[in-house]
Amino acid sequence: MIAFVSGPVAALAPTTAVIEVGGIGMAVQCSPQTLAGLRIGQEARLATSLVVREDSLTLYGFADDDQRQVFELLQTASGVGPRLAQAMLAVHSPDALRLAVSTGDEKTLTAVPGIGKKGAQKLLLELKDRLGEPVGTRIGRQGNGTAVSASWRDQLQAALIGLGYAAREADEALAAVAPQAEAALAEGTQPPVPQLLRAALQTLNRAR
């Protein structure tokens, strides 16, 4: 298993970072939050999990070992593959997921694209004794018991700036996708940051 990669960041894309390791460029699949903390040319260290399939080897990268551990534990639930596990960590922090599972909060899980009400109920049952209790103190609580992640605006802006866009461009893209985020909030769900990032990038590409 490749536990981590360390080296200068050679390239960044909406879902991937390329880390130069010993003269070799390692493509690592990352969430928007992880990508937001990287800068081309700067040294980076990513905890990694290698997913082996018959036709592919895919390396997933995380800002710390805790995210990597939760990523792997999520996949012990039936129906959860690496893409869904990564999507869950793109929307919620590890402690937010632990809190949701420990309190039976299906609403938090349904905020993740691809997880419906029945799927959330199944995950709560399967993961109850696997993720453990929240270990950090970063999580706030809303009145309805939903775990609070960093705001979608902060996550999206950091991801766009991390990809090399100017603050002005990032602000314009945020304004363009704000209606989608506000619609999700009106329905009582967390705005889907990965989808918003793709929409924002499309807006920026059209403007160029």
C-alpha cells in the first residue's frame, strides 16, 4: 500500500493533483478541499489510499491520515465505492460523518449527491459501529442536529484560487452558481460542493 506521497505539486486539475515523487508524476484523486490547500511548485504531503481494480490503479489523496482512514472505513459498507466515499468527504468532515452516524442523522448523509433516504438509513445501520465517536472539536451544531461543515462559499473559493484563478474570477464564479447553492439550502440540504465546482469551472471557461 502507498501510505502517502510527498513532493512538489506539478499540476492541479478540478479533481486531481500531480505530485512529483522521485522524478515521477503521481496523479492523485482529491476532493476540492484537499486541492484548495495545494499550490503548484510548493511541497505537499498527501495521505493516500490505493484502489486496485482489474483495469485500473487509482490513488486517492487526503490532507491527513484521519480523512484517509474514514475514506477506507466508509467503503466497508455495501454499495459504497471510492467515488462515493470521496464525495462524502467532499461534503462533510470526518467528524461530521462520525457525528451523523453516531446520532442517526440521515439528513446529513442525504446531503451527499448519490445518497437517498433509503441509502442513508442503510449506511447508518452498517457504519454505526465502524466510524466511532467524533474525535475533534471543530464541529458546530444546528438546532436540528445537523453537522455543520465549512461554508460552501469558503470551500469553493479556496478550491478555485488553489486552481490558479484570481480572486475576482472566483467571486464571479461564486455569484454564478449561488442560485444552485441557495436552492439546496432552501431544501434543507448542504450545497453539493463538487457539483458547484464543476459548474463554476464551466462558467469561467465560457468567460475566457
